[in-house]
Amino acid sequence: MTEGDPAERFMRRALELAERGRGLTSPNPMVGAVVVAPGGEVVGEGFHARAGEPHAEIEALGAAGTRARGATLYVTLEPCSHQGRTPPCSRAVIDAGVARVVAAVGDPNPLVSGRGFAELRGAGIAVVTGVGAAESERQNRAFLTAMRERRPHVTLKAGMTLDGKIADLHGASRWITGEPARRHAHRLRSESDAIVVGIGTVLRDDPELTVRLGQPWPREPLRVVLDTGARTPVGARLIQAGRPSCALIAVGAEAPESRVRELAASGATVVSCRTRDGRVDLGALLAELFAREVRAVLVEGGGEVHGAFLDAGLVDRVALFAAPLLLGGRRATPVVGGAGRELKSAVRLGGFAVTTMGDDLLIEADVVREPRGA
């Protein structure tokens, strides 16, 4: 967006407001709204703080009061037109007497998807779209992917050496990256609805998979284990670290019934998934998570799990913390396992962002896919 255009300036402010809800609004998107009077004065602002609380438009209109009549509403996402946890926003915008709505992007949620815009236009409100669209798409990439694909957005996250190893020849991985990188990794967890690891990671490292930031985090992501044979110990830290029911153990249909009963008795949520090639089918798992209102998944490995998600075409984004270390060795664990690929079929990445984290680098990128029908 450019600096001089007032519409882009107001939309930038709406995006800043939306950002205040990061990690707190799921299964809803982050949304910010600004009400601007005909003379250009901002008379109301708002953002969606968390699911079940008022949407951004309602907050902004409430702050504006009667000054919303004849005003322009800048909002980062199409106003909803359906009754969910809260009443529809489109009706509130109409009732407030807003003359014009400028929205960054439409909402692909099938319950909205153009209906909000249609209702506004039907009431005589001018609707403009596309201002700040690229920024809004990035901000809500998880929600928008989930609504379009009908599965959670998947980010593959790993801490690795510069030569792509996530553990040494003995399997040791603590700690490859430094404290700033590990702290940011918890921020990534806080923005996710579920954290996924394989049973190998659980048996080797006994992780908690919790969000540990400077203050208690109000949302508890699901702690998910790919465990075809139900081998997760009932005393595993990921079960004991938070609410046991937030530990979701994905097992195969052939898992021993006695082990399944023990895990269920520990309070963990045990989900039986279909299998493929002797492992939990990842598409089935994501469908199960989507049904549980999971919109953003963080896959934390190890290498075989990373390879399986990539081979299934289910990774949308990578977040790789690279430490200034070289391990080498055929037995050191690579960041991506599996059979490997030919160069011509390599997973392609784009939209790179590189950030310094102490002595480490955070490399983020989106997986580039061929357009449907190509």
C-alpha cells in the first residue's frame, strides 16, 4: 500500500488493529475496523479480540455512535451476514447508517462468501474491495486457507543446523538454536490451534508441546501425536502438561485396544484414523482437526513426519530456524526425511522472509503450488 492514499492509510490502521487479536481469535479471523466521518476524521475503531466477543465492526460502530451515520467503514474482511457466536455484522452496519464500506478481501467462509457484500449493496451502501488485499491475505493466511481448502493451514516448523540437520548422530537436538529462536517458536505455537509431532519425538524427547511465553497464554493449542500403534506413554508430559483432553492421540484402527483404553483413562483424547501405508492418514487427521475448529496447525516433526506432510502435499508454509552450526554425517537426522525427491519434483518455496534471531536465522516461506487445473 502507498503512503499518500487516505483509503490505504485508514486500511493500514485497520490492519494494525486486527493484529492485536493474533493468536486469540480462532476459529474466527483477525479483523480490524475504522469508522471515518465524511470530513476524514476517525470517529471509531475496533478489533476482534477473541471468539465469542464482539466483532471488529461492532466495536468500531459502538465507539462511533451516531457519528457513524453517513461515514465510511474500513474493514479488513467482508462483514459477516450470518448468526454465529455473535449476531451478523452486516445488519449492524446497515442499522448504523454507514454510507460506504471499504473492505480488503471477501470472506471465503461458505456462510459468508459474498453474502455480506450483497446485503450491504442491497441496502444502498457503496462497497469497495481490494484496498490492502495483499496485506490482509498475509495476516489471515491460516483462516483463509482453512476456509478455501476445508482443512487447517499447515506450517512446518523446525530448528536445524545450516546443513539441514535437526539432531546429531546420537539423536541429540537440545539445543540447536538459541534462546531468542526458541522464544519465537513459542510465539508460533501461540498462533496455532494444534501442534503435531510423531510418536518418535514423544518417545525420544517427551516434549510438553505447550505455549511458554512471558505470561500465561489464555489459549491452549491441541497437542497432537501421530501414533498409529498407540505407544504414547500414559505419563507423557504432553498429556500431563495442560488439560489432558487437549492431548489428542491419533491412532490407527488396528491399535491395541488395551493401549487405547489406557490412554483414554489418562484423560487424553484418542481419535482413531484410517491409515495409509501403515501410518495415520494425514488427510484424515486434518479433516478431524478441521471438524474440531482447528484452523492453524504447526508441525514440529521430526524429519519423517515433515517428509510425510510434504509428500502428501499438505504443507502451506515453512518456518525454519537455522543455527550457525554444521553437523554433517549420514546418521544425523535431516530436517526432511522420507525417500526424497528428484530435483525436477522438488517442493518449491516463495515469498521468503529472513529474520535474525540472536545468532540464528528464521527463514519463512510459502509452498508454491500449481494453480488448480494447470
